[in-house]
Amino acid sequence: MSVQVGLLVLAVAAGVYLWLARAGNISGDQARRLVGEGARLVDVRTPEEFADGHLPGAINIPVQDLERRIDELGPKERPIVLYCRSGMRSGRAARQLSSAGFVAVHNLGSIGRW
């Protein structure tokens, strides 16, 4: 395989990965339903981004603080809906919470999908 073909394959794979990360794993309708039923809505953006605007009822736990503040999320059985600006940080947070034993973690992805 030539270097150019290899780079093209890598670029396409990276693009697909980024698209999937932004998409999240639930729709806005599903997220609103879960939150309406009592799921915790968590904004994993920075405090500055949160202050500039966030979804109603969301709490702010920046992804870089998640491990330290994980007790604020309540029982591991309670559903959690995560979001951020593009879906990258919420995807990372979803993987982190699932690894920590949370059983109902949902990634909305971008705040714009609400």
C-alpha cells in the first residue's frame, strides 16, 4: 500500500470517528424523555462554557474533574445524560463512567442536538 493510500485511509477513519463521537448514542427526543423521567443531565464542558449557556436542569462537572467529583452523580443505577459542545468530551465522560460501574450512561453528544 502506498503512503498516500495509507494517509487517505487514516483520514477517512479519523473523520468517521469524529462524526460518530459528535453524534452521541441517543437523540434529543430520547434525552429529553430520560431527563423528564429523572435522569441526571450533566454538562461536561468548562465552567466558562456552562456559564455562557446550558440546558435547563443540567449540572456542570467538567470532564477533567469527573473522576474527582464522581460521587456527585448519585447512585450508579440512576440514568445519566451527558453532553458537551461537539460530543468528544461527553463521549470520553461516557466511557469513563461506564468503566466506573455506572449502568445507564447516555451520550447526547453536542448540546445542539437537544
